[in-house]
Amino acid sequence: MDFLPVSHFPYDNTVVARSPREISVKGVKINQPNLFSHMAVSYHNSSNLMRELSTFAFCALRGSSPLSRIVTHSLALICKNSGYLRLASVALPSLRPGQVLVNVRACGLCRTDLYAIEGRIRTWHRRFIPGHEFSGVVTEVGPKVSDIAEGMRVVVNPIIPCGLCPVCEADEAHLCPEFRQMGVDLNGAFCEQVIVSAEQLYPIPDSLSFEEAAFAEPIAAALGVMNAKIELDARGAVMGTSRIARLTWRVLKACGFSQVCLLDNRQAEQLEAPGFDFVVETDMSTEIFNQMVRLIRPGGRIVLKSRQYQSFEITLRQIIPFQPVIHVVNYGPFQSAVDLLTSMELEVSDLIGDRLSFDEFQSAIEHGQLDEQLKTFLIPGSL
Ligand SMILES: [Zn+2]
Ligand SMILES: [Zn+2]
């Protein structure tokens, strides 16, 4: 459902619409049924009171000043006390220069979200909105934003570089050591509407579904392997069978690696010292690390790609004979991830799992915890 802004409302203040016919501005009730006639349809079709209130609250007030805007509220999933989520209406402040409002159409659920929700990784506040793999439609453009228009389909880079460090100044913002991640270091996208910086937006073609586009973030994470600067003709393996392992393997193939295979743990155990030039992990543990050391040739590379919160053990005496080179990699460029998707060089549609509404968030979390093969999506606004 789209939220249509009211563009010529004669008051310069926040509107809270209580019903299609009763609107309160500065506490004074007024009747403007015509202004909200397009919303009346959704009001009568909806059964969820909270959703109705938030829907009606989306009215832009652009009366006396072109910059004045409303509103308002968005339905969001808030994590409060580890593991406990609830649906609530949250306020959206006016757009500041450089910001846009995005109507979220699909938000993927990944391990990082689960770690944050379960309280296994530290978040910016004990009460926060998770979600960082998302795409949607621009519904409002703030001042001083160029090249972005209302109605544009976009995927959003949830990784926000500091913009000040030497790495950022060297135009390699994807390697910024002081980045903040939406859904962890600031509020995320388990919302119907979210305010982001226009710089985070990447337009997507109609040929790409919102779910496919939301894969840009995990693809950018898989592209981090390229930071290890391994030769494309090197022989290597990606460890694991999860969707993250399969995605990483596909990304490496799409980037030109011709001799890389996907190995599950059992296959790896049965291999007699294959002497790989490199091995990439996607789910770290002490056992996996020792396995990786065994799989490489002396001096081979071990690429640590996963973002596990747990520690693991390295026994130096055990690994010294292999003299492994260990690379810990962060993100690759987000634009390259979007390019892989839009050029159709990378297929992700078969990695899309259940699409659940906000009402079903509890099942979505359970699916996310249980299913490592397919990505679960929350679809805001599909109640
Ligand atoms: Zn993710
Ligand atoms: Zn930086």
C-alpha cells in the first residue's frame, strides 16, 4: 500500500488522523474528509487499528513553508530487552537536508539481526529497531537532495561510513573502520517507513524484485573476500552449505574465480590434504578453523568472512607448519553488489524463503533461527 502525501494542507504542523473524517491539528479537531478520501479506502479495508492510525498519520504538511513536513508515525518492530519484539507506532521527524523517506517493501532477516535481537551483540540502545537488508520506494525527498525522486525503487546501503577517516578520504568508504550499521549501531528497517540519507540509496530496475534487491547487503559482505586480493586462477573452497556459503561461492564465481568449490564439513573431512591456495569460512568455530588449516597448502590463505560474535581458539603450535596467511575481511563496495544483481550475473531468487507480514514477526524470527538455507523476509504493510 502506498502512502500518498497531502501536498497543500493549509496548516504547518503535525497531523494525527484518527479516522478518515476526524483529524486533529494542534489538538483542534477538524473535518477534512476530502483530503483523506484516498486513505478512506485503506481505512475501511484494514482491520488493524495501529496500522490504520499510522497510515492516516502519513500526510505531508507543506503549507506555508516548502520544507515543513509532517509527520508522523510509522509502524515498526521494536526490540526491547533481549529477544522480546513488539509492534509499535514510532514517530518520524521532519526530513533534514540530504534525507529521504523510504517506504520499506522487503527486509531480509540475517544472522546479524538475530544476534542483535537475542542480545548477543551490543546495540546502540537496549531498545532499538532491527533490520538492515532492505529495499523500497522513495516516498518523500528532503531538501538539498538531487537525483532522487519520489516513486524511485531503491535498495539502501545500511552501512554508514564515518566519512572523516583516512580510509573514507581515500574514497574507500566500504573499508571504513568506524562504520555504523543500521539495525545495530542505529535504528534499522523493520519499519513501514524509514528515514535515510540520500547517499545510502541505490536505484534498482523494475526487473529486480524488492527481495532480490535486499540481497545487496549480504552480497557486499561476500565481496569482502575480494579484499584479500587472491589471484582469480587460485584454487580454493568456500566452507559450508548454508545460503551464506552458497551466495559467497556464487559471488566468487561471478567475480571470475574459476577454480573454487563449495565444501560441506563432511566432504572437507574426507579430503586428503587437497592443498588449496585459499579457503573461505562462512560459519566460524575452532573446528572449522583447524579444518581450514588442514585444507590449504603451506603458505595458503585462510579468509575469515563470517561475522560471528563468539571467539574461537587458535593453537599456534598446531598451525605453524602450515604457515597460513589469515585474512579477516569486511565489506566490498555496495555499488558492485548492486551491479552484480542488476546485470543478472548473480542469481539469488532461489535463496528467497518465506515472506511474512509484520503480524507474523514471531514466526519470521523462528524461521530465521531455524532456516539457514533460505532467507526469510519481513514484508511491512502486507497486513
Ligand atoms: Zn545481513
Ligand atoms: Zn571512515
